[in-house]
Amino acid sequence: MTEQRKVVVPSPENSETPLADAQSWVTPNRLFFVRNHFDVPHIDVDDWRLTVAGCVRRELSFDYEQLKAFPQRSVFSTVECAGNGRSFLAEKVAGVQWGAGAVGHAEWSGVPLKFLIQEAGLNDETREIVFTAADVGTEHDHPAPMHFARSMPVDKALHADTLLALRMNGEPLDPLHGFPVRLLVPGWYGVASVKWLTRIEASAEAFHGYFQSVKYTVGRWTGRGHADESIGAMPVKSEIVRPRDGESVGVGTTRIFGLAWAGEEAVEAVEVSTDGGESWRRAEIVGPRAPYSWVAWEYLWEVVTPGDHRLLSRAISENGQVQPIRHDPLRGGYLITFSRPTTVRVDPSRRSHALAGDAAALNQAMRDMAEERSRFRLDVEMEFAHGAGI
Ligand SMILES: Nc1nc2c(c(=O)[nH]1)N[C@H]1C(S)=C(S)[C@@H](COP(=O)(O)O)O[C@H]1N2
Ligand SMILES: [Mo]
């Protein structure tokens, strides 16, 4: 197999998951998309420390060995870049011109962030937690060097599923994905999951860092006019993975296969249109439906009419969010979730017979994963051993 990440920008690496080859629920680490604003920092793990400071009762500092010794937890989560799909926008928007593949799904394991924050003890005036990373660089509209940094509201930071991730699909993090430690904010756009973490600071003020006030914002109309808002959770979205846009199929039965995710929610249903959005039918969801995780889905399409057909999919979340048909211009170059048509040519000289294929393989892969899942407890609230490793 020649599967590899699709490079969009070579340096610093920005590359996509090869979605069209997706064979498994979990994206293998070597195929998982990479989104780097700056060069990967050189980190000597023996010198590396993670500091917890700011509005806390006691400032703490941890090395890698100490973090590894803390109680661990695993969370399966889809991570998508907020600019994923930007190249498909009718009006060109500046930024990395992503196709569909700035998204992946992995099992993330590490120390719940809550654990370290509780060890340090938050003061009441804390409004946000600010995360600073080791990578440094400039942007054309920010010529002064800056570290990558982001903040998060306290409630999401203290959520039991928000992790200081040390492992990805069971392996220690690769340097490209944030070794030694990254944040994993399940259900939120990838920008929240700060890689190469060095500092966690409780703050009484709102943080206005570049990556949440200049970039990674969307417009919104409020009672008082237009406002820019920092992005957070991923809205509901689906992708048709196979057949590919422009592909030719025969008359008969074609399997339409795709993926869908809904941020902090689970996907409730996926619908498919084979007539450009006139009518919609339910697709079949393959495997488990869970918050944070994408689902695979398939639809067996019986087609007798030769010529071009416009396929669309739309996902619906468990709380009833529906994937939109058009891109909302207020979202600019982010939150690109509209249903994008896949045009397929039906060739009358060929016959297509869809057989048990993707679904069977995926189900097997998921059973294998489920067995492995016992690695770290997923669904039990952990009892933290106080002072462990400190
Ligand atoms: N320190 C740091 N963290 C970062 C970034 C970065 O450039 N530097 N990029 C963010 C963005 S925009 C995304 S989408 C995710 C991508 O994670 P991945 O490269 O592991 O796929 O990392 C986030 N964390
Ligand atoms: Mo991103």
C-alpha cells in the first residue's frame, strides 16, 4: 500500500489524512493529519517540564516521568482542523487550502487535566486556563515571535474527558503530534488541543492570544451588532469518502461509504441524497455511536439511469443539529461543514455489484479495538490517588 499523508504545505508540515483510503474506525498514527503553524520544536525530554501556575494555591512543575506515573484515562475522539475543507469554498479564503482530510479519529490516553489543576488548587477568581506551547514563530500579520498559546473556559478544562495526552492509539506521541504532552479537548476543533505543552496558567482575565482572537474566530450577529467569537466545539458534519468526486461507476448497486461526526455529541443519523438534494434516505451507521467519535456509514445505491448524478450526505446529531447545505459566510474560512456534492458518472456499459466490503471490515476492526480498549478504563470516574508521583 502506498498510503501516506497528503502534504498540503511541506514546511512546516501541514498534511492530510488520506481519507479516500480509510479502512478503519481509528486513524493510524502515521496517516493522521498534521497541522503545524511553526516548526516542530526541539524538546529534550530530560529538560522538559510542565508548569501549572497563575491563580492557584501552589505552583507545580512536573517532568515526563511524573506525568506517566499519574492515573491515566483513555478517550476516543475525532480531531478536525477548523479550516478543513477550505479549498472547497466558492469564494477563496486565505489560509492553508485544505481538502477534506484535515481530520482523524484516535484513542487518546493520558492524565485528566482536572487532576493536575486540582493538585494545584484553583482560586475562585479564575476565569480561564491558558495553555502555552514550546513552538515559536511569526505570522505575516504578527512579525514579533510568539509561542503557540490558547485558553479554555474552566468548565471544559475541568471536564473528566479533557486530557493531557501522552499516548495516541497506544503509542507515545510522535513529535509531529506534540511529544511529550499535548492537550486533548474532545469534541472541540483541533486548535484547542495544544501540542508540546509547557505551561498551564489559571487566569482571572480573558486571554486574547493570536490563535483565538486574530485567527480561529467566526462572526456572529448579537443584539448589539456583529461580534467575533473564538471557535470551540465542532458542529455536525459528514463526508462521502467513496465513490470519489468524478468517479465512474456501473449500473446496478454502488456502495456509498462515508464518515460523520458531531463534536461533543454523538451522531444520530446520516441521510443520503442521490438526486442533488431533492430527496433524502437514511444511510446505515456502522459500529458504535458515541460522543466525540466519528461514525462510519454506508448506503447501497441502486441506479439504472446512465449519466451524471449528484450525491450528497447530511448528518444529524443526537440533539437535533442538522448539517447545513450551504456555507454560512459569517464563518469565513472556518467551520466548513456544508454538504459538498460528489458527482458520479454512471456508465451504462458496466455493472456494479456492491458486496459486503467496507462495513464488514470496519466491524471487525471495531471488535478488535473494543478488546484493546480495556487498556485504560474509559467509562468509570477515576479515584485519584492523592499526591501520587509528586
Ligand atoms: N503547539 C501547537 N499546538 C497545536 C498547533 C500548533 O501549531 N502548535 N496546531 C493546532 C491545530 S490548528 C490543530 S488542527 C491541531 C492538529 O493536531 P495534529 O497535528 O496532531 O493533527 O493541533 C493544534 N495544536
Ligand atoms: Mo486547526
